[in-house]
Amino acid sequence: MLYFVARRMVSALSVVLATLIATFALFFVAPTDPAGAICGERQCTQQRYNEIKKNLHLDQPKVQQFAEYTAGIFTGRDFTTSGVTQHCAAPCLGFSFKNDRPVTEMIKTRFPVTVSLVVGYAVLVLTIGVFVGSMAAKRRGTLGDRALMTSTLVVSSVPYYIVALMVALYLTVLYPILPRGEWTPLSENPAKWAAGLLTPWLVLGIYNCTAYARYSRGSMVETLSEDFIRTARAKGLSDRVVTYKHALRSGLIPVVTIFGLDVAGSLGGAIFTERIFDLPGLGVLVLDSLNSYDLPVIMGTVLVASVIIVVMNLLVDIGYSLIDPRVRLS
């Protein structure tokens, strides 16, 4: 098991390094002008432009720029703006001259919002989606199976942002059945934290659990026809034990893959949900940075999202080996 995890960690580190190089090349090596983008076209004097270019070390060779950026992730860096030197503590992902703040600090203030949103969403999609899919697989071909699968197809055929907008408009504004989205730190008031995220959790979770119900059903239907399931039933085990103890464990393997990548993508920024329900998370930060062309913030969020995806892939591989020990031999 330790050797299996070690191999996956080495592979994950190589992917992170490749992503770091590709991201740096995209923003600082490509034929673009980061200093001009940060300074802006309006009210950007030549003195201000030269100052930004010097502070970002854009006048140095590209290899040296990359070395300084990479070293800053581990040791931190100093940035000078308007004659004032500010220290960006490790892990330093750059400095936003538009906001006059280190990128890492900006991401840290937004990250708990997105994590809180994704945690509640993950619990809903796993519990509801897997349960509905398992129930449909047990009743394959019946009226209940058709009704469940048809309802999931109907819900998922509507674009998510339309569903979220309709819920936000009708159920929180016109008819305040559900609380409006609001961010309150968990450490300040746990009850208000949960109440402010309840509606986004329900919308995001219930909408996406339809896909998990279909994935779970397809996997469970295939697993229930395996030889070891027929053997378990021949031994006299109850249908409940066969389904939820033996078949579900094997049927969860493809669901774990989808779930890991889905959670990683959501942690990278649930853009529609955060914007519609006024949650100041990573998705809103990315949109605001794109509008203001704040390249250091965009690059920092891209790196964070890529690391999250790599880590989730590593956890999925480990989850594979725990669910199905045969994976360790591959």
C-alpha cells in the first residue's frame, strides 16, 4: 500500500511541476505584456509601467523569472509598489498590483467559502445520488426504476444556471421559502453559516445528484449480474446485505472517479453558484480578476485549481485501492 501511494505521489508531483511551467509560460513567456495588462490602458504613465515591470522582474531573463517565482512559493518574495516594499510569505503565488495585496492572501480569504459550498454539495450528491441509483438498480425494469431515471433526465436536461436563477428568484426573493445565500464564517456563527449556504447546497446538490443516480444505477446493474453476487445469494445472504455490503462496494468504483474530479473542479471555483447566490468564493474572484485583467490573481487561482485536481486524483487512486484491493497490483 505504501509503495502504491509513493508511486502516485511521485506522479502527482511531476504533474504539478508541469502545470507550474505551463502556467508560467502562458502568462509570462507568451507574446503578451503582463505589465501593460496590470497597469491598464487608461491613466498608465510610462513611469508606472516601468515600475511594475521592474517590480515583477519582467526585465530579467525568463529562466530567472521562473526561478524567482518558483522559489517564492517555498520561501516567499518581496514586492515594491509605490515605493513601499511588502513581503509575500510562502507560499507566495504573486502580487496583485490592482488590489495591492499578495495573491495568496486573496485566495485564502475566498477559499473557505468555496470549500464550505463544496462540502455540503458533496454530501448531498453522494447520499442522495448513490441511494437513488441503488434503489433503481434493485428494481431494474420496474415502473419505479423508469420513474426515477426519467426524472433525473428531465432535471439534468435543464441548464444548471437556469435552475439556480429560478430558485434564487422565486424561492428566495418573490416567495421567501428558502433563505437567501449569505456568507458567515463557521467560526463566528455555525447556525448562520449553515443557513446562508442551505439554498446553494440544495440547488447544487440536488441538480448534480441526478447524474450520480444514473452512474450508480448503471454500475450497480452491472455488478448485480456478477458471479460473486450470485454466489452470495446462493449462500442465503439477505438481499439487503448482498446489495449494500457486497454489490455497492464494487459498484462505487466508477462513481469514486467521477466524484473526485467533480469535487476538484468545484473547488476550483463554483462560478455560477457563487455569483447567483452572492457568495464571495474563488469563482467570483476569478471572474472579477478576468474583468480587471489581474494576471497574477488568475495565474495563482489556476495553480491552486490544478494542485487541487492533482490531489483529488491521488485521493481517488487511494480510494480505489481501499474499495478494491486488486487495484494495488496494477
